[in-house]
Amino acid sequence: MGEPLGWEPLGWDDADEIAAILRDRFPSTDPDAVSALELARWTREIPLLSGEPPAAGELQRALEAIRDAWRAAR
């Protein structure tokens, strides 16, 4: 699956953009009901995401930032 032309790749620190994509993909999902493992998997499946996931502690912080952004926009 390729990237749409003109779109910039996302990194793990782009919490607002990642949350918006997840909101669109899973509109009826409560972000607090999603496990960290599932949230990480869903994030890795975003075609625009580039780079490897951060190390464990940084990954947890990135996932919490994504969850917070998703929650805030509900």
C-alpha cells in the first residue's frame, strides 16, 4: 500500500495526526478500552508511519500521547 502523493511520513511522536487516523479507522472505539499492545499494532499498521517503534519506555510515552490525543478529540 503506497502513500498518497504529497503526504509527509509520520513518526511515532506525531500523536495528534496518528490519533486522527485511528479515530477515522475506529470511530466507535473508546481509546481507553484499547490495550497498549493493540494500540501499538494499530499504529504500526498506518501506511504513513515511518521508522521503528521507540524503545519500551519511550514507546509507552508515545502510546499514551496518542491515546490522550484520541481521547481529547472525541
